[in-house]
Amino acid sequence: MIAKLKKTALGKAIYRLSRARLGAPLQMLSRAVQHEALQLEHLKSAHRSHNQRQIDILAHFEAQIASSQPGKVPRASEQNT
Amino acid sequence: MNLLPDLAPLAAALRDLTPPEPTPLPFLERPVLLLFSDDSTLFFARRMRDCLQAADPDLVVHMGWVVGENALSYRQMSQLLPEGPDHAVHGKNAFAELMEGSEYRAILTSRVYGPLGAQMRRKVLSVRKDRPCVLAFLGGLDFFPQNGYFRRRNCDGVYLFPHSELPVYAGLAEGWDDMMWQEVGFGHPSFLQPQTLSPEDLASRRDIYFFTQALSPSTRRGRLHILQALAAMARANPDRTVWIKLRHLPGENQKHLHLEKHDYPGLLTELSDVPANLKLTACTMDEALETAALGITCTSTAAIDVIRAGVPCMVHLDFVDNYVDPLVEPMRKLFAKSGLITSLEDMLHLRSSAPDPQWQDDMFCPRDLGTRVLDTVRRFADRPFQLSPTTT
């Protein structure tokens, strides 16, 4: 989406503005919008369930280790589930 | 009456003092130059040197450092090439001088540097007799190779992989109108047919290596999840050591094409109770492969090094946030038929598979690469339509 915007006239105007003397706030906003945690992709249910599945697999494995090694405290990821 | 002294004897004496122009060696007795400027190209150069010397132990191979493009730290230079380069390619006309000189029989590179590409586009230079043969290999596993193919179109030889890409290149080449003499071959020194390790050797090894990659996983939490998985593997296998093999130290390689946003040493400090047998290392790939019992990676081309060394390999692509990582799908496509794509569950339980033999034959070239390269250079020397340097 960002790549597409960059190629448009509006995108180029925003870029020029961000390079101007007072462009710092625009650059900060741009960085915030592009932050890896704020991607719309994270909201898709297929993606959320993918991540949860991986977390569950690891938690299950860690629980197995803990049960085979008495006295071990479960890991943080085990406590999430 | 001539009062001026006769200067002729003095001129003759001066002529005698001037060192004569060195006579160039016959073409096929000249050294071969291997170019490098960063860690990837230096790995290529070192491996290519081994291939060439295996083919011809008397061959002189020079390591050529492209100074203007250097992205190596001094630590990497000292570690990977302690003896130093044989030739420094620097200055504005360095490539023109190399191409017009008669010092080398061939220049081998895994990267077509801009000024080298510019030289190769000169038609008059292309047909020049006695110039070095320029052979270009791919940089490594390339998910989008077509731009690279185009940049290599004017080289005298192009070596590609997988084998199934040769007809793709031939198809593209039909559309290029500035092609001259060129030979297309199969192979890369990092993609030689794998070695076979004895079961006893493998059984005696205790090290598990995770080969990091600068761009994948791309998110911080994706990397933290990988670290947690590695820590869990270390805890489950206290008799083994799980190594996180760093490609470079934090702060190094800032000019490298692929910059790392979240480095593993920094992230590791955020994990609580890190097992003692989970360790970081910046050793060389060759050192790692000498003791590795298993190599794991996400989208790193290190997978190829692991397979080539005959070490069990896992390509793990199911990491957290993999859907925002642009390298996952190309890597999945490239390894789809390899049988090496491994789920998190199989990775945690160390369940690895052998690579599919058909996929392996397509990806890895026969071990006679050095001989085939030198044959290409020989045929280049005999190519038709050559112009003597005196007429160019």
C-alpha cells in the first residue's frame, strides 16, 4: 500500500513535504504508520490464528519439557495458554 | 661547427635504464582474478578458488578486492581473508585497465559491478583479442533473478542455477539485442553436489545451528518467538549446544544490502532464564558446518551451505508474523519440492528429512565446476571475430 502511494502525485507531494524544513512531524507520523506492529495484516483472522497456533505448539512443547524435568518452572509462553 | 654535446649516447643509456614493458604471459598461463567486496562475494571467491585449484593445482588465482564497493568490516577481512587480497581494484578507471590489460585470463565474479557492466557493454572491447574472459555467477539464492540475468547479459560466460533456469535464461536472451559471444553454464561454487557424511560422524556431533538472516523474521515478536523456540530446544536437549550463528556482529555491515533491524544478541537479553547451552557465535560458516549435527534457518541461503555439507537441514517458514515477510513465499516456492520445509513441531522435536534427490540434482551442480569454468575460458580464447588490441 505504501509502495503504491509513493508512486502517486499525492505520495510524491507528501515526500517533498517531509523533506522540507518543517517536515519532521510528517516523518514521525510516517514512521508510526509504517511501524511493524500497526500493520493491517495482523488483524486478519487467518494470520491471528497462525500466530496463535505457533505460540500453542511452543507452549505445549515447553510444558512437555517441564513435566519431564521435575522442579522446572513453566516458561512464559506456557503461562499464556 | 656543432658546439652542443652529442646526446645520443646519453639517450641510449637512459633507454637502457628504463625497465622494459613486461611481456604478457600467454593467455592460458595467466592468473584468474576473483572479485569480492562484501561477505557474500568473498564467500563466493573463496569457494570458487577451491573449485579452480581442485581442477588445476598449478593455476594462479588472485583475490581482487573491489575497494569502492567494500562492505566488509576489518574483523571480517581478518577472519575470512587473513592473507589479504592479491589485487585492489580501485580508482576511476580500474575496470577499464583490467579489461584492456593482459594480466588475467579471466575475471570471475558473483556480482556485476556497475563499472564492469559498463565495460562489458562496449562492443569494441567485447571483440578485443587477448582481454580477460568475464564470467558472472549468480550472487546466491535469488528469489527474483530476472534483473540479475539482464545485468549479466554482456558477460562472456554466465553460470546459473537451478538447472531448470537455463531455458528460462535462453528465452529471455532471445529478446536482448546486444548479445555477443556468450556461454551459459550450470553451477555455483556454493551449490556443489552435497558431501556425504558418515552416520558415525553425524551421530558424534552435538551442535545444532540456527543460521540467522538479516531480514527474516522481519518483526521483533517473530524473532523473539524463534529465540524462545531455540531456548526450548536447548532445554530439551541439555547434552547438545544450540548455536545462534550470527552473520555479523551488531553494528557491523552497515553498508550491506540487507540491514538487520532487530539483532539477536539484543533480543536474547530480553529472554529470562536463557539456558547455558543456547549460545551466540559469529564463527565462519565453514567452522559451523564442521561440527553441526543439524542446521536450521528461515529464509537464509545458509540452507544451501548446510545441505552441501551433508548436514541435515530444516527450513522453518511457519514463524510468527511470517505473513508480513516478503521472503517467505519465494523461499517456500524454491524449497517446495525439497522436502526440507519443517513445521515448528517437527523442528522442536528435531525431526529432519533428507532432501529430495530430484530437487537436489536441479539445485546442486556436479563437483567438476572448476574444470567446466576453465573450459569456458579456453573456448572464449578461440571465439570467432576477434580484433587485435593494436587495431582497437
